[in-house]
Amino acid sequence: MGKKNYLVEGVSGSGKTSVCNELRRRGYHAVNGDRELAYQGDPASGVAVDGVTGLAVHAHHIWRVDLVNTIVADYSEPATFFCGGSRNVEKFLELFDEVFVLTIDAPTLRQRLEKRPGDEWGGQGRSDERALVERLHATGSDTPVGTAIDATAPLAVVVDDILQRVSPSGN
């Protein structure tokens, strides 16, 4: 059996970064796509775009496809979890053995966004971004199809749920 690659997706505030950090804490290979692979670019061509501001930041938040391919091709880890969202996910979606979509209800989303500092996407004082996140949450239009994971549960339970789905023994 070859190396496995998993995508952990969801709207802003659903817990992707927290899941990534917890997977790393438990010794799993996890990539924070929003911090390690992302840049502002054209989702169709991948060409970097300078000067993107406001709500357009979300529409131009894409991952480096070359880096995703490199990480997927590295069989030194038995499994890799890619955590985050990108507007060019269709360029590499087929590389994943499974997609997990973190789901939360609207009150939990609002509560989590309220806790974010003002310098984070959808954080305090960023009402336009919050409104966009709430619209995307309501429509589901921003997330790929995948296995729903109830991310309103405590973090340890969320990660346990994902790990049980990738391996019968949870390892």
C-alpha cells in the first residue's frame, strides 16, 4: 500500500488550523496549506497577482500546485494531511485519497470568528469578510464534496473521528 494523502477542508472558522496543529502534536505529517502553500494568484492560471485587497483576497487565495504535487510524491511519510482551503483545489483534488469537510453550525461559526483577532481573516472588526464567510457557510459553495466531520465537537474528538476513518485502528 502506498502513501495516503488527505485533505481537511471547511469554511473559515471551521477548525482546519486547529486540526492541523493537533495532528502534528500527535506525530502525524500535516501541512497547513493556508500558511505553507498559499499565495494570492489567479485560480485558473496560477499566475501570482499583486495588490489583492479586501474580499478579493479570498477569491485569489490559491495553493502552489507544484508544492502539493511534490509533497504527494514524497513517500517518506505513511500519510499526509493537507489542512486548509484554496480556490484552485480542483487542480489537485484528485491527488487525495479522501476529503474531510469540517462542518459547524452558524452560531458556532459566529462564535469562532468573534474570537479571532482583527488581523486574521474574518476577525474582529472585519464585517465584510465575516459576511462573506457566513454566506459561504450557508451555501456550501466554497468547499469540495467530502466526508462531513462534526467540528462542533471538542478538538480531540474531531481529530479522533478523522483518524478512525483513515485507519481501522486509528493509526
